[in-house]
Amino acid sequence: MKFPKSMKALSMLVLSSALLATAGCGSSKPSSSGGEQYSKEKPLVIKFSHVTTADSPKGKAADKFKELMEQKTGGKVKVETYPSSQLYGDKDELENLQLGNVQIIAPSVTKLVGLNPQFQIVDMPFLFKNREAVIKFWDGELGNKLMNSLDSKNIKGIAMWENGFKHFTSNKPIAKPEDFKGQKFRTQAGKVLEAQFKALGAGAATIPFGETYTALQQKTVDGQENTFNNMDTQKYAEVQKYLLTSEHGRLDYVVLVNKQWYDKLPQDIKTAFDAAMKEATEFERKLAVELDKKSFENLKNSKKLEIINLTPEAREKFVKQMESVYNEFEKVVGKDLIDGVKKL
Ligand code: LMR
């Protein structure tokens, strides 16, 4: 077919600008690794599954990561986020990460107890004195060592995302240690949390996060412990009567990826991944602090919960009552680790 001269010039112009655009922007070139080629037309799909709502700090940061990652790779990567245990819940997310059925999860630190019992450091009663100590721990040598302990399980710890301090709630009074006697509480996982309630004369039952509201509603358990934001976004005020602002433990997340999968990522995608994760982490930590305060206000304003502020005297009593947890778990969690946190 013969083109008029002007058409020929135009098509040359279009073609050369397309070539220029491709050469100038590395992100639009296909990325390849191990025979796989990723492009805008055939993107690498990354699944990010978690158990909290989309409007929790974890949920919003997962969506932020999606936005950043897709933007940084010019569409060569597509991130699918699955909140509220839609894809995997507490019981199966770790296993599916190891199997490669999901590429990113961000479980609460406690839920890694089966892989390394030292993760229960976050559950040692009243150990972390403030948020600064938590940040120093995870961004420092101690936290890094703990995360790296997962390497041999084909899991790579990428970042710590915050939620906040835990507090107790129940349908029955919980102002002082004696009140806990005979009550039953939902726990996330692990023997340390079980021992914590045992020290108070209470029972404990591990229940997946996605089933906790119903367990409280049906009175399978009397109470639970969680952050303000989790209580707020899960609407626990509807099924609990008392909230004690105890700050007795931490609930934060470790963002985890399948190690083999991550190690094999094409270099340009890996670079974009690391940068997107760094930005999403900064975003998440700032948001978690804001939402912790906002959620506490929401819980107070719900008028459904009686808020009991932990007095210094009551705090001292709780600390004393829970000393047995340290006697029992110092070896399991590690004296070095515990002493290290105390020094932060
Ligand atoms: C819980 O099970 O209470 C939390 O770990 C849920 C979460 O991911 O914040």
C-alpha cells in the first residue's frame, strides 16, 4: 500500500516518539526473570492478603503500597489487596505464603509464634515502655535478627507496620486483677498470652480474628485484648461492656513475603518494590498513630462501653500479678531479648 508523503512523515514521527518514550522510561520496557516477561499487557500479579478491614492502618497501607507499586512500575505489576480475611485468615495465611499462593501478608507479630517462639516478646506483660521503644526495637538489631530468623522457612520479613498498644475489654468488670478471676478471654495465639490470663486466674481461647466478634456476641468468651483501632473497626463496642486502658502489650505487624519469589524478582521490579514498601511503611506508621487516637475517641463516643482508665496503683498490681509470666517464659523468649527491650 502506498502512503501519501505527509502520512509517511507522520507515521515516522509517531514511531520515533514511541521509541524515544520506551528508551527514556525504563519502567515501560518489559522486565524478565527466569524466562518470565512482565509488561503492561502481561503484568506480574502480586496478592497481598490480610485480616483487618480496608480502613484500618494495615488495610490503608496495603492499598497505598498497591498504588505506589503500580505507579513505579508503569503498570508492569498489578497488586491485588484482599482485606478482612477474604482470601486467607489467621489459620492459613502463613502456610499459603510459604506455598507461594499469596506473595505478601502482614500478620500480627504474635501469630509467628509457631515459626519462632521468640516473637512472643511483644506479649511479655508491660515490657515495652512506650512507642519509641517499639520503633527502636524493630528498626534496630534485635528486631532485624528476629525477622531474619524466618529466612530458613522461605519467609522474608520486610518491614514492621504498627498498630498500637493492647487493652482489655470484657462483658464483666475488669478494673483490677481480682476481677479477671473465672473470666475467659480470646487470644491471638501462643502460650505467653495463655499464661498472662492464667496469672490473673482467667482462662484463654485462641480464636481467629475473623471469628472474634461472633465469639464475643455469643459469649463463647467474656472478653478479649486488642488495640483501639481493631476494637473500633471490628465494632467490639456492640458486644463488650468494659474497656480497661491497660497498654499491657503490643500489637504490631511484620510484613512478610515469600522469600524464593522475592529473590527471583527482576531487578527493576525489586528496586520498585523496596521503594514502594519504604514509602508505604512511613505512611502506615504515621497513620497508625493517628487512627489509634481517633479510634479511642470513637469508642468513647459510642457510649456503649464503660471506659476505665488504668490508675498507676492498679497498674502496679497487674505488673506484680503477671510476674509469673516472666519466670515461665524468660528462657523461651530469651533473656537477652527481654533485657534488650528494657534498655530501649
Ligand atoms: C488479632 O487477631 O487480634 C489481630 O492480630 C488482628 C490484626 O491483624 O490486627
